[in-house]
Amino acid sequence: MGSIRNYQIITVTHQTVDINDIAKFYLAESGQDIKIGLQRIKDVFNIDECIYLETCNRVSYILYTENQAETLELAHFFKTVNPDFDIALIHNKTEVVSQYSGIEAINHILRVVSSIESVVIGERQILSQFRKAYELCCSAGFCKDNMRLLHEAAVATAKKVYSHTRIGEKPLSVVSL
């Protein structure tokens, strides 16, 4: 079994980019199949497992690798994601893309799935989106035990947050607003 330090997350959210620009960081922006894009990321960066989470206000690349503990170079990463990617979107703008590794990556995904970092705090849609992203990536062969453990921990944490706090007391969603 792997190590917590081998988890990495690269994410772009409504908090750092104009909501209209988030799609520029999506795998689908270049019109490619998500599975082909994820396979390319795995091959180029020697990634063992990955989950691609795309929502209306965030895109997250959740990665696990035994072979690379250093932070990925963002321009190269996003050019791999989308060969037409405009590097000017991130060049000299480190605040646009957030990178997490190790325990910070785990904590980040727990906060995201629990909707603590959503546009509407407490909306439950992100949990469903995370589950669907995991299932899609698993069915394509991109997830193994390390992502399974992360998925189980994230879902269990989100359920505890919703049932043991008042965050889910008045459920809202972006759509309902």
C-alpha cells in the first residue's frame, strides 16, 4: 500500500479564476475524450492513479504516484491536458492554480467533498459529482486501492459533516439560488 505523501491535487476554482475561465482548464476544452486525456497525463507524468473532477466552479486533478514526490510544473501539466492551452493564463500567476501534496491534498479533498469550499457552502451536489468522477475514472481503469481509500474517506467525512453539523440544515445549491 502507498503513502499519504504520494497524493497530489492540482485545482482551479471560482476563488482564483473568473468562473467563465474555468472551462479553459478542463480536459474536454480541447474536445478530447476524458479517458484519452487522463491516459496522456498518466503516461507523461508517470501517474499511477487519478481522478478528474470537473464541476461548474472547479476542476481538480487528483493524482497518486509512487514515482514522483515533487510538485508538477504547471505550464507543462496544462499543455499536456490541452495542447491549445494558453500559458498566459497561469504564467507568473501562481495564485490561479492551487497545488496540494501529501496530507494537504487529503485535507483539501475532504473539505471539497464536504462542500466547505463550494460557492454555496453546504450544497451536497459536490459529493455526488465526486462520486461520479470516481466511478468514471474507476471504470476506465485509472483508480486502484489508493484512490479507493481516498474516495471512501472523503465520502465518510462528507456524511459526518452533513449529519453532525448544521452545514446541511438548510440545503441549497447553485441552481436553487
